[in-house]
Amino acid sequence: MEDREKRRFSGEAPLRENAEMFFDEEGLLERVGGSRKMVRILLEEFLQEMSCWMEELQRAAEEKSFEALREEAHKIKGAAGNMGALGIGEVAKALENEGVRKNGEELERLLGELKTQLETLRRYREKWDQTEEFSGREE
């Protein structure tokens, strides 16, 4: 992995310059016609699926099954892109590259970063849900 990429996922530098860009809420809202209710539903489904995908990724990493790792990471990268989960998508791309290169050197750190990004999105969703419920806005 290049030094620049290593720094991005090592904690030495933030994944993104702008921490608010880990999730593109406006883009997702636009894709669902502005329906905040649909965003809530999609986020919940995405987070549930991510739990399963994380288990598969972890299993592939433990078994050093690089093809399975690449496939799972690619699936996550695509789903994250559709959801606007930019941070998750970036880490999934790096994991996919590890699978392509059949290199397990960075797996543990990247899986940790993916877990961190996932937890950040969960907290964001909870905060967003509370704000939406408080405001009384559904659509």
C-alpha cells in the first residue's frame, strides 16, 4: 500500500479532510426524492446488511481467502456508494485492493477502520433520527 494510503487509514491523518463528508446525506435525499422517511428505512437496511457483510469480511480475512475478501469488499463499496456512505466506501475500496493484490498486510487495520466508519454511521443515524423525530418532519 502506498504511504499516502497507509496514512489515510492508520489514524495519522483523517480519512477525509472534512469529517462531515463521511456520509452524503444531501445526495441520498436527492436520490430518494427528498423523503426523509425513505432515508431512515434505507439506512436501517444498509446497517443491517453491513453486519452480515462484516462477518463475511472477517471470515475471509481470517482464512486469507483473498477472492472472497475482494468480492465482499466490492459489494460493500457499491452499496456504500449508493447510500452515500463515503467513508465506508473508501475503506471498502482499500480492502478490495488488498484482495486483488492478495496482500494481507493491511487487513487488520483496514477492518478496524471499517468498523469505526460503520459505528460512526450508526451514531450519525441515531442522532439524525432523534433530530427528525424532534422536528416532527417525516418527508
